[in-house]
Amino acid sequence: MESIIWRRLRILKSGRAGSTGSRVYTCVILHDGFHQHGLMNSYRAPFLLFNRHLETIYPSLIRKVESLPYVRERITTPDDDFLDLDWLNKDSKKLIILSHGLEGNSQRSYIKGMANLFYNDGYDVLAWNYRGCSGEMNRKIRFYHSGATDDLDLVVTHSIAKGYTEINLIGFSLGGNLTLKYLGEKASSLNSIIRKGVAFSVPLNLHNSCVEISKPSNWVYNKRFLNSLKEKVINKSKQISALNPCHLASIKSLIEFDNTYTAPIHGFRDAIDYYEQCSSIRYIESIKRPTLIVNALNDPFLSGDCYPSHLPNHPYLKFEFPERGGHVGFALFNQNGLYWSELRALQFIQSNP
């Protein structure tokens, strides 16, 4: 089976698949510590979204999700900075904590879509904004990054103090990496209230995924991320003189940005050191909570090692690799506005164990 899976992955990554009119695609489940499914029918891509770029761009730019009655709470970090938390409260004892992707926030459609579903199903929801992502620049020179689990830990600890009896973590892309790293590195000390984790479109290997994003076929994503990150550096440099924006003009890739800004600002030797220390692939083997990891095989951001095959009997990890879905996509039409990823997350979190 593994040879079939990896042949499919090579075809999809070369861009030779996903262009047919067929609407039925198989979901590859390499490893499942709970059940043995092998190949199963799963996500069905809408006919109009016929390639991985449409599957990625349509949910990001076109999907509209109604505004949510968030209640914002600002908490202070140990280094005298702040995090803005957006809550949906219905006095539930069960909480979902949502972690967004690179340059995202609590207003992104994938966050609001997931928040809506769980809120309407009886959960409280916390969509937290990383430093500098809530619409107001944070106070310190540090930003957020793919391995900043100290901030996630602060959010979790703050939530536990509110008296919840069950907390589940859901992350997307960078937020998925953050969620998995947190569950792995905290495995031996994780509060029993933390019940399950879910991660979609996760760059398990940060370095190789940055290489993927920097390829010519992905220029539109690379440019969009860089424009947003560069703007933040410029804005923050106006309030913190130690941050020098003079290098921005020469930066053409995320790796160059991370090497020049992300790594040194956050105490890493260079971009490679940052990626090696923060890639969740190094931590997932230690996870001791039921955790679902969903990466579409045609995700334009992900490298081959984001579809791991070295944990065939892990008791807590469930990997699902649908052939279609794009990056943080998984769109559905005529499903009351819900996406497959939202339905899948709810199903997993409400399942036993």
C-alpha cells in the first residue's frame, strides 16, 4: 500500500493530477492508532475547484462567513506584552481553542467557519490572535513564529483557570504546527483537561515547506506572505528603533525573511536552526492525546515529508491524506456553508476515544 500512496503523492506534487472532471477522490490514511481503515472514500472536491490553486485560493479570498459575536479579552504575557483573545461564550464546560495560520487572525474565514460550527454545537470557542495579528501592533520586538508554544501555553493555562472540564486544540497551517509541537513537547506534563488535538494543512517540516512555497509555481503565495510580513516590520520599526527595516528590499523568499528577522529576533542562530527546532515533525512522536493530522496530497505548500510514514503503530496519532483539498481548503458547496474540514474536526472530537 505504501508504494501506491507515495506514487500518488509524487504525481500530485508534480502537478499532473487533480485536473480531471472526476469528483470522487480517495483519502489516504497511512496510520491510524484507533482503527485500521486503509483507503477510504472521504473528501469530495467541488467540480468548479479543479486544481490545487483554486482549492487554496477560493476559500481564502471568496468564502464569506457571517460575523461572530466575539468578546475580546486582552491578557498580559510574562514579558509585559499582550495577546488578544476572541471568545464565543455560551457557558459551556467544553472549550475549543483555535490557532490560525501565517499572517492570519480570528477573522479569517477558516477560523470563523470552525468557530461557528462548534459554537452552534454547544462549545465555547476561543480564537486567539498571535502577537501583532489582532489589528494592533504588540509592544515587544518579538513577533509570533511557528514554534512559539510559550504563548499557546499561556492561552491554555488562562483557559483552564476559567473552569473548563474539557479543552480541545485545533490549528491550521502554522497554527497546526504550533498545536502539534505543543502537544508533543508538553506531553508528560499536559493537563488532563486537554482532551484532543486536530491540525489541518500542517508544514511538519518547516524548512522543506518554505522551499515549496518559494517555487515559481507558488509565487503568488510567497509574494502575499512577504508583503504582509514586510509591512509589519516597517510598522513595528516606527515604534521600536532596534528593528531595522533596511534589509527588506532585498528579501525575496520566506527563508530569507526568517534568516534576517524571524530567527535572530527570537533567539535562533539562523533560519535553518529555527526550522530544525520548531518543526513539529520532531515532536509528534511524543504526543499522548488523540490527535488528527489532515494534509491534502495536492497541498501546494507542503513537502513530501509532511506526509510521514515512520509512525505506523502510534497509539494516539491519526493521519489522513486526502488527494484533494489544497492548503486550508476542503471546500464544500450546498452544505449550509460548512466545509469538510469543519465537519471532520467535529466528528473526530466527538468520537471515542
